[in-house]
Amino acid sequence: MMVEAEQELAGVLQKAVPNDSEMKILFSHSQPFFLAHGGAQTLLEALMRELAGLGVDVEPERWWDENQTGDIIHYMNRPRL
């Protein structure tokens, strides 16, 4: 099931991201992964891997590093009820 979702994600990303893209995306999540492994971490890592495979520069957000730069911050979090 997870492999199918990753393959579908890869197909969507190939259509959406041009090969000559020179953007840097920082991925952020409200809860550190070392505190709660699971679906959000798996999804975020798969998304970063696929984008990197398409030539997009991706990094996890380093909240402590004031010198980190990026063009887009993609914030992933579970919606509150």
C-alpha cells in the first residue's frame, strides 16, 4: 500500500516540478521525529526523497540555524479538531 502511494506521489511530482528547477524547499513539522515516529515522518521523508530525485534542493528545517536559507517552507502538521 505504501509503495503504491509513493509511486503515485512520484508521478504527480514529475508533472508539477520542471527539471530545471532551482528552488530550495525547507520541510517543517511541529513535532520532532525522535519523539514520535510514524506516518508523518514516512510521508515527509518520501516527499523529500522524490523531490530530490527530480532535482529540487530539499532540507529539513533547522530551527536553530539562523543562516539556513530556502525559497519555500512546507509546514506539515495534523489539523486540529
